[in-house]
Amino acid sequence: MDIREIRVEDLNVDRFIGEKTKEIASIVGSGTAVNALSGGVDSSAVTMLAHRALGTRVKTYFVENGIMREGEPQRVVSIFEKLGVPVELVDAKEAFFRALRGVTDPELKRQAITDTFYKDVLARLVRSSGARHLLHGTNYTDVEETVAGIKRQHNILEQLRIDTQKEYGYKVIEPLIELRKTGVRMVAKALGLPKEIYDRPPFPGPALAARVIGEVTSERVEIVRKATKIVEEELAASNAFQYLAVLHEDRVTGIRGGKREFGSQIGVRCFDSTDAVTATPTRLPFETLERLGQRIPAEVHGVVSVTYNVTRKPPTTIEAV
Ligand code: XMP
């Protein structure tokens, strides 16, 4: 890897913000740029840096891909509105579900999401806005894991030798590429983002599609979305690094209303970790697990079984896909 990491002990946040703001302004010159905001700490920090550097010459989009958590698009747009940053919500649900139709292989799923996002939706937005640059929140760990071949992070392009100019029609600017998550969080805080953004638990780029085993349809995403909401409510006070719900592909026999129901299974995962590189399943109180076991089948249509993952990373990974 030919990118130099800036470790947190060497990070001077104000100087970093000053330098990156200048750099962005100089690369974009008198042109315009776009960036896509997901509400994650990386894209949020990039959005703030871009607006500092370019003002009204950067246009920020939130791409509604149909695989976000409940209420997420509206919540993120309203947080940025309060910060004086206008965000345009783009409805691209159909394009994503079309690309995901029939795809069950994990890497192909990630590939379908990457291609839809960059080649289809963003390329169209960049073209129609006349921008030549896309700003983008790639961080050092994303590059490292992708280059190591562990998991293709959906936002890695140039490190995989993808010529974005040739393939998608725009150049990519990656102001956070030398930082790991802790550094990005420090920068995000200094840029005035609220705690719910700079301290947000991690959430994967491929969103809920990373938590649906087998085909990702809007119906199956809705199941995992509802289960995710319950898991997030119940485990918010757990202090864990990350917690999530996974929808399995296999179905099992259950009983509802005295009748046999051949239903879905949700796997709950909750991990203690500091860097996501290794992780240990959180020793949740059994009462908490029981509450999840009761609430999920009661509130999510068609679910008859809830399990808890007790395997460490490695060999497991935090996300299921
Ligand atoms: P895994 O599943 O590889 O996840 O153990 C490690 C951490 O990374 C997050 N994750 C992603 N983040 N784009 C992201 O921005 C992705 O494609 C992606 N996949 C996994 C995951 O939620 C965990 O925190």
C-alpha cells in the first residue's frame, strides 16, 4: 500500500482540517463536485469538509437505496439541514433491487451494490450536475481490508485499480484515506457534527444487504429492518461495539396460533471490540436475550426463531455477508 497512515497520536485535527479544505478547493478549482452522504461518520465528515472547502459548489446527495434502517434517510437529511447543509434525497430503490434480484453470493451482492451506486446512480448524478469530482469517505482500514482480500469494502475503487474517470466519468477525492475510524471521529467532532454522528456505532456500506443471507428482496429487507430496530432498542444500553440482526435463508418449523408455521430465523449478533479487526461476542444478560427471543417473533411477521451468535471474530466476521 502506498498510502501513509496518520495515527491518532500524530493527528493534529485542526491542521488536518485546514490542509484538507485547501487541498479539496485546489483540486476542484473553479469546477463543481458532488458527494453522497449516508449518515455514517466517514461520509458525514467528508460532507462537512467539502462544504467548508467549496460552499455552494458542492452538491450533497443522500441515495435512498431501499436497504437502510427504518427512518434513516429522513433522519440524516434533517440533521444536516440543522447544520445548514442542504442534502437532496434521491430515490434509487428500484435500481438497487433490480441489481440484487436473484443474487445470493456475498461478494456478488456487494459488487451489485457497488456497481449500482457508482456506475449507475452516482454517475448519473455527477453527469447531470456537470461535476467532475466525487468526494468520498474512504478510510485507511477500508483500503487495507480490501487490498488484503478479506472483504470487498463497497467504497474501494482506485486501490483496486479501477480508473474512475474511465469507468464512471468522474475523478474521486478521498480526504480521509490516511485516517482510521478513531481519527475520522475526532475530525467529525471538530467539524461540528453532533455526537449521534461522530460517535455513531459502525454500519456497513452495503447496509441491511450485509445482513440478509440469500436473495435481497424488499420483503426480506423489511424483515431484517424490523428486527434491527428491535435489536438496536434492546441493546442500546449494552455498551457493545456493534449489534445487529441477520436474516437467515433457511426456514424452520414453528407454531403460531396453535398452527404450524414454516417461518424465518433471525440471528442476533452483538460484539465487544475496539477496532472491528477482532471481536468477542458480548456476554449479554440472559434476560436480554430472552426479551429479543420474545419480541422479534411477536413483532416481525413470519419470524419463528431467534438465535445468538457466540463465535469470535475471527473466524466469524461482524456482518454476515
Ligand atoms: P466485518 O463484517 O468485516 O466488519 O467483520 C468489520 C466492520 O466493518 C463494517 N463493514 C463495513 N463498513 N463498508 C463499510 O463502510 C462495508 O462494505 C462494510 N462491511 C463491513 C462492519 O459493520 C464492522 O463494523
